[in-house]
Amino acid sequence: MAAKRGALIVLEGVDKAGKTTQCKMLVQALQQSGYPAEMMRFPDRSTTIGKLISAYLEKKSELEDHTVHLLFSANRWEMVPEMKRKLEQGTTLVVDRYAFSGAAFTSAKPGFSLDWCTRSDVGLPKPDVVLFLQLSPAEAASRGRYGEERYEDAAFQSAVLDRFRQLMDDSSVNWKVVDASGSVDDVHKDIALKSLDAIHAAQTQPLGELWK
Ligand code: FDM
């Protein structure tokens, strides 16, 4: 009999919400409970496209805004065959950022509609759940200064949060809000419970197509 498919679990949220820490903890907890699981992150800076994106984020290069948006999207599409293969083999993928960051960040720039920003990601593997780590701008600020990369400033992050809120109105996506203001362990427990629900549901549902 074919293995039950793994779940596609995405963590989103503004900077400082703890996405990367929580992704790592979730993968470890799932593995320890006997669920095959791997972490992925977008942008994946290791590929040729990812290196272009990384240089842009580090402000070592300039790219036209539509162009970099499409590169972020292409960086997801290039991983799709591998993602599908792993999911089909029964591995759950825990993904740090996905198309929602793509749409929220670009559409926070002047002159970009949310609609245009989602187009290039239509049809990507649809997450079984998107966990949105919620943190108020004041709480984010209390976690220390932003870094030096592009987009790491409070005004831009607040525009991004508005766009995330708009994306969360779309009920075709299984959004779950996680209060990220608690302790690392409390947030982890909430994420683990919600992820197990998604893993069980995924076993009886085919993988969907995002925004289609
Ligand atoms: N980002 C990330 C985008 O602008 N578009 C995207 O599609 C994705 C996946 O890149 F500022 C932004 C979000 C963030 C930066 O930072 C990536 P991290 O620290 O590698 O997550």
C-alpha cells in the first residue's frame, strides 16, 4: 500500500514572531513522535535564483520590484517537484514562509495590488494549514532592533501585517492564528497541536492547489 501522504505545514508571520525557532522545534517534535518531517524555508537562498534574491535582501544588488517578486515566486516553483515527491513519500514539510510572504511583502510596496502579487503563485501545492504567528508591532519592537536586511523596518512591517490580514480573509486557505506573544514552549505546544490536526486530515485528502 502507498504511504500516507505528509502534510504541508506553513508558518507565516511578521519579523520577530519566532517562525524559524518554531519551525525547528516542530520538526524535532514530529520526528521524535515518529512522524517523518523536514524543514524548508523560502527564500531558499542555496539555488541560483535564491542567490540573486539573497544579494538583493542583503542590499548588495538592486532589482526592479516586479522582477524580484517573480524571482521569489520562481524560487518556490523550482522546489515544487521535490516538495511533491517528499509529501507523496509520507514526509511532512514544515515551511518557514511561503507564497503569503511573497504577496504580503510585495503588495506592501507602492503600486502593487494583492491580486497581482498572488498571480504568479496560483497552483502551487496548497498548504494543509497556514499557522500565522501573531505579534503586535509593540511586542515585536520589544524583542529588539530589526536587522540590516531590506524590509527590516517597523513602518514597512506594519504595512506587511495589513496585507497578511487581507490574505487571511480568504477562506479557501486553512489559516490558523497562533498567539506568538507567549513563551517559546507555550507557542510550540499550540503549534504542535494544530500541526497534528493537519497531519491527520492530510492523510485522507489529496494535496490541493493554492488560490485555484
Ligand atoms: N520575502 C520572503 C519576500 O519579500 N517575498 C517572498 O516571497 C518571501 C518568501 O524576504 F523580509 C521577504 C521576507 C523577508 C525576507 O527573510 C526573507 P528571512 O529572514 O530569510 O525569512
